[in-house]
Amino acid sequence: MRTEEISPPGFLDLIPDPAAQDRLLLGIRHFGEPFLLTVSLSQGLGSSDLWLDRGRVGKARLAEFRRVGDRVLFVVRNKHFLTLGDPAAVRAGDESFALSVLWSGPVLREEDGLVIVDATELVVADHDHVAEHLHEREQGDYRIDPSASLPLVADSRTGPRGTRLPALLTFRGPGRGAAVRAVAADPRALTLVQQLTFLRLPERPMPARRYHPASGGYGIGYADHGLIGRAGTQVRFQPRFRVGPDAPAIVFQVDPAIPEPLRSAVVEGGNWWQEAFTAIGFPDAYRVEAGGADFDPYDPDVNGVVWVHRAGRGWSLGQGLADPRTGEVLHARVRLGSQRVEQVRALGEALLAPYGHPEETQRLAAVEELVLARLRRLAAHEIGHALGFMHNYASTQHSEPSVMDYPHARIAVTEDGRLDLSGAYATGLGPWDHFLIAHAYGRFPDEEHELAALRRTAAEAGLVYVTDEDGHGPEAAHADGVPWVTAGGALQALETILRVRRIALSGFSRGVLPPDRQTGELEERAVLLHLLHRHEVTAVARLIGGVRYAYGLAGDAGTGTVPVDAVTQRRALTRLSALLHAEQLALPTAVLDALTPPAIRSGRTDQYFDTGAGRVFDPFAAVRAAATLVTEPLLDPARLNRLAWQHATDPAVPGVADLLTELLTATWRRDDPVPADVPAGTAVQHTADWALLHQALRTLDTDTLHAPVRSQLRSTLRELATDLRQKDGDHHHEGAEFLTAYLTDPDSVRLDPPPRLPPGAPN
């Protein structure tokens, strides 16, 4: 083959092979030059449970080609261990951590400085660890079928910045996993398209910006064990695109698969960041635009916003692939899940019940605007991740929320008691977002001191920052970092959402569902409303045993960890306890009378409550779920341990016994009668009583409670058993016997598992 037949020179050359169209030949001229190896999926599996989506980007690794005699090796290294400095230091670092040779092949021939190899086996390999991923998620053991897998030679591309090598991979397996069976045409043969990309590192590295924990950025980097001294071995950067007069604009192209008017909403929301770039003196540095018919998000030169379809509720993601030496973002991709449209529309319809209403046209228009407003914010959020920024779950404490927060629809109530969605989602950036851009992308003559001044100004302005691990899960303790809550203080937000919930449930009818949908779906809409307050409950619970702190360095000024004041903790406990009253837990009769089982071939999904009543809706299950919203977070062992210590140091803070006593006062020791207008009010209250008792005993059964905390819990429950024996009625006597039996011999009683709560996020 003559060199005239070789494709235009790129990082790697693609060599035509007329004799074998399914054989991929590469021409290599750069040996020993590290590049960024990334793996994507352009043909996904389509399951929200498995995350093998169209547009998925796997973890990046450093790779290089090496020649050893007549063979070529494809070598990867862990980019989290790098050593810089003189040749001896670099050699020591390279030889201290194992490399991985993922492939080797013989040199076929050499032409005009090119070393030509058959890279078919390199490309037709499971670089994204799909088989391992499926095994870990209990979908079975899958293996690549070589007879049904091949490189897509005609779709391969190369250029100065990188090379992209797609391959069609077919995974054979048992096909018995529920998730793969739900989406695959044949779960025994899963065919995906993997995009293997070799992204060249810049010859002129961008100056790195040192990461600071209070910056709101991702802290990426590596360990350099060649460093000595008090700074340690960890090197951390702020990931960011290159900006400035000599840098190209940061452009995100939006997938033309997104239909209008949704696509325009994505472009509009993504372009909110322009305001912040303009404010730091780079008005032309950034833009979002609609992609054309040739939109290709796997092209290294394209930052793409990809429209992803999945079965089930799932997350959207924004990712930036960065130069591990400096943090420079070289390529970015955003995945927007299309099912978010359905989720938000369902919420709007459940709230307004538009169908068949005299104001149907106006209400449906409000629902559509709700969807568009949410997509604008979602686009800004995910592109924000690609720009280098983390979540901030405390921005509801700011004057305007950050797009990097998780927003719940802010539903207003008009003077005449109607629900108003017109301001459900804030428009534009908040002050925290301007800070993010200034801190990551601003230019400063004295960078270290001016960035420190910028952080001080943000803190003095009340821009609290709480991110992922401190905002999610029952063990999260920061009082201000709760996602999916509405604006304002937690206690006031709870009152507002409870009022909205009451109004929406009182107006529930078949009008919450489009008239051509089967009536079984009414239950999904009822679940949305019944648990509408779930995130505000989490926020109020976070006040109890809660603390506040800030991220920083040891040399920064700070206050350490400060407990929430005792008065606020007691107010929060009283308010949450009241939610265990039957009148807060029971669904209205009109809702219960409207619900029917799902139609044939339309079974219950995870958006429904579980039922112990056969095919029909189970009101007991709904009561248990709403009670669990309160009891599970309040009786979390980590919270009780924190609370016990806070009470020991400040007796004004409620202790473990105080917390459980307050909950018992609202349930087993409730003295006032259940209002007569509560459907099956006594049965509802008794269900809540038992839900609390089982949760308390499950907590007592854990091995994470400290001994004094466990003792207080047992003592309070023992007092309850004594009290219940002295009350009239089988309900109280059964409770006393159950408690006594457990406290005497835990193995003698069976504790109910907590009810499954339908997922409430993403919203």
C-alpha cells in the first residue's frame, strides 16, 4: 500500500485495508507520548437501573503506545499517581506503580515513519467494563461474543486532537436479570456500540489553578510521591476550560434529537452562564447553540448535550474530561434524560388537575411552562458540572438559588387558595454561580491573594456551600445542605408545602391524568401528592442533632462545627412529631374512591406503593410510607448519637429520650380523639403507632448506637411498655406485650421491614 492511500495525518492514522473491511489498521508515529484514553457508549442499554446509557463516558486513563522490538504495546497507567521533576524522579515514580498492558500486537510493516498494526483486538474489547458492571448489579455473567462483535471501521475518525475508534460489541449472557429483561430485545445478547477515544494532551499545558475546598469546584489531581515537605503528596487542581484572547470559545452543541420547544429551553438555560463570563471580562468565551444534522458528541472537538432515553426514572449528568497534569477540560459531554419531562409534567398535572376543568387550557399551559422552566435549569446545572463545578445544596439560604442546587418546584398559594406554578423555578444564575465562574475562570495579577479575598467576600455575603456527601443520606449532618427543598428556612418551607399538599389532595380527581391514559395511573399521581413534603421533612429532621460547618484549609479562619441551637431543634422535633397524627397521614376519601388497580398489562411500577391488599390500592401501605418519612430519619442511629452528645454538653438540646418521648406523645400516648372526618381515623393512627414502634426497635437492633444511647432508648421503651399496660384497649395491651417480649428476648418477635418508598428523586 502506498502512502497516498493513507488518511490525512492525525494523531494516529487510519489505514485502509481493501482485503478485510472488518479489520482496523492503525498507523502509529508517536510512541511513548501519553494521551487521554476515554470510553463512551453511543448505543446504550436504556435502563435507568444500569447506567449504560447512550452518551455514557467512562473513567479517563492515561495511555500510550510503546514499541518493544517487533511488537507494539498499548499501556495504561493510573492517572492519580504521577511524578514530575527531573528524569530520576520521574523514573522512580513510573517504576513504583504497576502499569497495565491492555493489548499487544505485531508490527505489520513500516511506511514513511508510520508503524502499522492490526488494532482490531484492541478495539473489540470491553474497555468500559460492561460485563463487570452487569455482574455487580446481579444481571448475570456476560462475555463479548467475538463472532458478533467488530470494529466499525467506516465510522472511525482521526484528527490532530485525537482519534475515535467505535466498535460494535455483543455481550452474551444468561439473560435472567430483571433490568436487562426489561429493556433488551433479547437479554441473552446485548449489543452496544463503544467509542474508544485517544485524546491528545496539549503540547503547551495550561497554567493550573490550585484547588480550594471552598471554591465550589471539583478537586481533581494526583499524588506525586516525589514531593517532600509539609505540603504533602496530594496535588489538586480546579478543572476548567482554557479561556482568554488566544483560546477558542467554549461551545456546547445541543442534540437536535431534543424536540422543540424543549431544545430552545435547553439552549436558553445553558446560555445563562454567559452572564457570568461577561462579568469577569470574557463576553465571547462561552455559548450554547443548537447542533446541526451532523451533530456528533463523540467528536473530540465537540462539547455535546446529548438527549438520552431510558426506562424508568434516572439522572442527568454533566462531565468534563480533563488533562490530569493541569485540570484543563479538553472535552465535555452532558446527558439529559428525556424522562425528566414526563416526571415534571406528572407533578404539574397532579397539582393542577387540569383535564376537564373549566380552565383546562390555562392549566395545561402552566404545566407546559413548568416543564420548560425545569429544563432550562437542568441544562444550566449539568453544563455547570462540565464547566468544573460541584453541587451546592445550601443555596436555598442565598438571596437567589444556585443552578448547581437540586431545585424542587416552588408552588405558591394565591389569596383565594389556588395553586400557582408561575414562579416554580428561578430564572438565571444566582450569586453563587457568579462566584464559581469568577473563582475558576477569572484572571488575577496576584492569584492566591485575590482568590482568597473572593472567597472571604462570598462567605461574608452568606453564600453557604454544602456539597454531595454532606447533603445526601441519613448520615448527612449539615443543617443547611438538603437537596430538593424549596426556598427559605426549613420550618417555613414545610408549612408551605403541607398547605400545597392539602389543597392538591382536596382537588384530586380523574382530571390529574390525561383522558386517554388508563385509570391505574391515578395511583402514581396520588403517590406524588401524598409524599410531596418528603424533602422538607428531611430538611427539618436535619435540624435535630444538626450542625453547621464550612470547608476550608487549616490556615483559613473558621469556627469548626457548631450545633443547631436548642430552641430550633425543639421546634423542629415538635413539628415533625405532629406529622404522625392520623389527620396528617390519611388520604382523603375522594382520593381513595378514585383509585383503581392498573389495567391488564399495565402492572405497578416502582412509582406505586407496595400493596398487601391484592391488586387494589392499600391505604395501610400509604399510611406506613408517610409515617416512615418522619420516623426513619429521626431515629437514624447517627442522628441519635450526635443528639446524645449535644444534649450531654448542653442540656437545653433535646436528648434521645426527649426525642422518642415526643414521638410517642403524638402516637401511642395521644390523648385527644382523632377527628371524625379522617377516613378510618383510628385504624390510621394505630398504623402510625406500630410504624413508630417497629422503627424504634429496628434502630435498637443496629450495632452502631453507642452504649449510653442504646441504654436511653431501651429505658424509654421500657417506660412505654409500663404505661401501655395501664391503658384500656387491646391496641395498647398488644403494644405492651410486644415491647416486653422484644426487650426480654429480641429473637422472640418479628420486626416488620421498613416499607419501600417510591423514589422521590430526581425531580
